[in-house]
Amino acid sequence: MDFPLQLLYRDEDLVAVNKPHGLLVHRTKIAADAGEYALQLVRNMIGKSVYPAHRIDRKTAGVLLFTTTIEANSQMQQAFMNHEVGKIYHAIVRGWLPDDGEIDYPLKDERGRSLEAFTRFVCLQRSEIPLPSVGFATSRYSLAEVKPVTGRMHQIRRHFAHIFHPVIGDVKHGCNKQNRLLRQHFQLNTMMLHARSLQFLHPRTSEPVYIEAPYQLGFLHFAGLLGFELKS
């Protein structure tokens, strides 16, 4: 599969791209089927080694940040760990969310340890379409702006599943009946989660940096079907 990368930001210490849905950040034994990785593609794009400053899920699209030096990488990873990086995601979820909310619910890691996890969200828009689902005559959806304070694995996906508003297209944590319905009617095979922006202080200059990623076509298409009005 060909994964074109949009360059969002570059200087002598940092490079950020708009990762497509389905592209792994780096090689892993868990996904042996993958032939391309963002790390490899970015390295080839700029002609030098890069280091992932953070990670986003394979099926999540949006801002992905790399560093070009070990020093900058250490500083950026520390900034993420200290919650000094502002992260905003946009998600389309099942059902109508409240206007805003907080999800304070611990999540277990791969070792079974229960870790603190905290997410804030705001409902940006709501939609209802005449598609019968799970005993209802219509289907309802919400477009949410999501700010994960902590950074646990699959945190947004697991938190929204916990409050019964799973992310659309999430196979592992979402609603299989809803996903199957949308595949049948709209050929939807993309998870509706987009890493919209990152905001932080530059690791070398301490100047503020803001990086925003335009939506990928799959997200735009489904949002349009629901009547959501998105800024590019």
C-alpha cells in the first residue's frame, strides 16, 4: 500500500507529518503484515535519521512528530511524559455526547497494572441520520474535540467505549454491530479518530510551536455524510 505523507513542520530539530490511517509509526512484531512505516518514510523524505517523539495508533491519522537528534528526542519525550504538550484529537463517536465532560477512569497496561488515565472532551456537533440501528429507527453521532491529559495506550478509544460512545470504526474497542452497519451502507473501513494538533515549547529555543494536521479524506467523507461542517 502506498502511504503519501504530508509534511507539516520541519526545522533542524523537529519534523512533523500528517500520518494517514493504517500506517504504523515503526516496525513491530504485532503487525508483521506491514511493509511501510512512518519512521522509514520520514527518514527517506528528509534524507536523515529521525526518532519518534511520541506514537499514535496505526488506525489513527494526524499529527505525528519526530526529532532529528537524540538530544531533542529526549527533551520531547520528557515533555510528553510531564504533560507539557497540548494534544487535541477529533473523533466521531456513536450517540449524542453531552456538551462537555471529563473521563477519569484508570486503564490497565500490557502488564496488567492499573494506571491513572484522564480525558477531557467537548461536543462540537451532533448528527442524526435515517439509518436503523440496534433497535432504533435512526442512528446518532457526535463530533468531539478530545484532550487526553495522560497518554495511555488506546486511551481515547477505551475511554469513549467506557462511557458507551465508542469511536466509529474502532474494531478492538468499538461497537461491532455499528461498524458492520456502516461498512454495509457506506463502505466505511476507517477509524474516525484524527490527531488534530500538537502545541509545545521548542526543545532548543523554547519558542511556542503549534502544528495542525488537515483531515484525511476518509474522515472528511464520513463527516460529510453525517452533515458535519469541518474546517480543513
